[in-house]
Amino acid sequence: MRPELKHKEITHKIIGVFYDVYNELGHGFLESVYQRSLGLALESAGVRIHSPVKIPVWFRGKCVGQFEGDMLVEEAVLLELKVARCLERAHPAQLLNYLRATNIEVGILLNFGLKPEFKRLLLDNSSKTNRCGN
């Protein structure tokens, strides 16, 4: 028996909207165009988003910096958008670092490149250390 995916309904909706946006716009635009378009399309689908989202980085109980994630969906799924020829090894590593710095457990990497690609990542909170002052 296959285990249930965390935030399955939200992630399925995100991926469907991602393909809708890609099919309508195609490839070749700047990441910012896809980010705004995806945000509009998700909101039209009844999904709450924050874009961009500031994410603090913690080390030994101290905030040592922050980075900007592309989009947070329903306070539960972090999106990282790319416009690349193809997804590279550094792309999921970046999203995993973002997940590690937050209480968010699910992230989706969306590539609006020559062909649409996505990668769903999970980092369970129980495996995280040094985040949010912990």
C-alpha cells in the first residue's frame, strides 16, 4: 500500500495550474513573468498565496540572514520557480535548504524551461535542526 502524500490536494492543484500557465505562455519569459502569472492563476483557482516570501535562516538560536522564496501556497507548500534548460542538481538542493530553514515540510520546484518540469520535495520537521531558534 502506497503512503498518502502530505498536502496531496494542494500539490495536485499547484501542478495542474503550473501546466495551465505553461501551456498558455509557453517558454521564453523571465521568471518574474511566470511568478506573477502563476500567482494570478492560483488565486483564480481559490488558492491563497504569499509571493515573494521572506524566510529567516537560523544558526544556534540566532537569525543570521534571510532569503526570499518565490511563493508560499496555503501556508503549507513552498514553491521555487526556475526558467532553465533543465533542472540541475543545485535546484533541489536550494529548495531543500529553504525547507530546512522553515517549518514547511513540502516544496515544489517548477521549471518553466524548454519543457515543463516539476519536482516535489519533502523534508519532515522531525529531521530538521537549527531552525527558528531550535
